[in-house]
Amino acid sequence: MTRQALLWAEMLALFAGGPLVILALRRPGILFAALWLGALLALFVTRHQLPHPHQPGREVKAILLRFGLLGPVLTLCAWWLWPAHFLDLPRHRPGFWLLILLLYPLLSVWPQEMLYRAFLFTRYAPVLRTASARIAASAAAFGFAHVIFLNWIAIVLTVAGGALFAMDYERHRSLRLSCLEHSLYGCLIFTIGMGRFFYTGAAWHHG
């Protein structure tokens, strides 16, 4: 097989086969271990290839401005569509909510961004030769990873979010900025009552 064919096979095995195996096993411990092990291996493989970020200061302003526009829209959608669950955690479990805001960026966002942005863009550059191909592959892989939650809302949100994060990563090539942007939207989702769509406990118990 050619190197390109091997890379395609590897990418499909990791980003398509991986979530399906986790879904078949349905064990949260395996999910967390696979996420972190995969991210650490990805970092090791690409540690000398990761690019230097472009104009991080200007990019931070752009990320915050966009979040200031999209965040209220997402909040209004949550309030309109699921009013009974709006602000569930801050209203009913404020301590747990604050713990999520603290730990989610550290324990969940970094390994995801390492895998679905930094690693995917770097490792598979030989087969994803254009910006549009890299962005599309990243968004599709990121969305497909969330099939483990067994609901279409998680997939739609993460395909859209994955496309946004990938477009920005294509431009600035900063893992830190990708983590910042992902953390903002992720923490908002848990705040406004949509975190239940990203909870394996409920999905796997009833699946």
C-alpha cells in the first residue's frame, strides 16, 4: 500500500472505528482512557511538526467577539426549545456546575483539540491537501465522535462547532486558542442546560 492509502486507513480506523468501539463497549472509564491515551500518543507523534501560531493576540479578540455574538443565540435557542432544563446546573447543582467549569477545559477540551485539530491537521496533511479538506475532515470526525451520546443534537452541534474550531485552527494554528474557543462554547452548553446531550451516563443507561 502507498503511504497515502495507509494514512487514509489509519485516519478511518482512528476517527471512525474508535468511536464505534467505545460505543460498543459503553464504559465511561474506557472512553476517558482512550481519549487521553490517544491525545498523548498524538502529541508524541507530532511533537516536532506542530506549527507556530499566527498572531495569537488578534485571534483572541476575534474568538471573544464571535462568542459574544453566537453565545446569546445558543442561549436563546436553549431557553426556547428546552425551557424546563434551562440553567439546570447553576440553579439546582451550583457546586457541580462550578466543578465542570473548572475541570472540563482541563480534562476534556485539551485531548479533543489535540486529536481533532492539531493531530488531524498535521498527521494527515499529505492526504488532506487543501484547507477545505482539512476543515471538512476535522468537522466530520469531531461530529462522528459524538455518536457515542446517542442523540442527533450532540452530533449536529459538534459538526457545527467542529467546523468553526477547524476554520479558526486552519488560520491561526494554535492549540491554545482552539482550547480557549472550545472551552467557551462547552462551558456555555453545560450552563444553559444542554449538557445532558453530552452525558454518557443517561445515553448508555437508556440506550
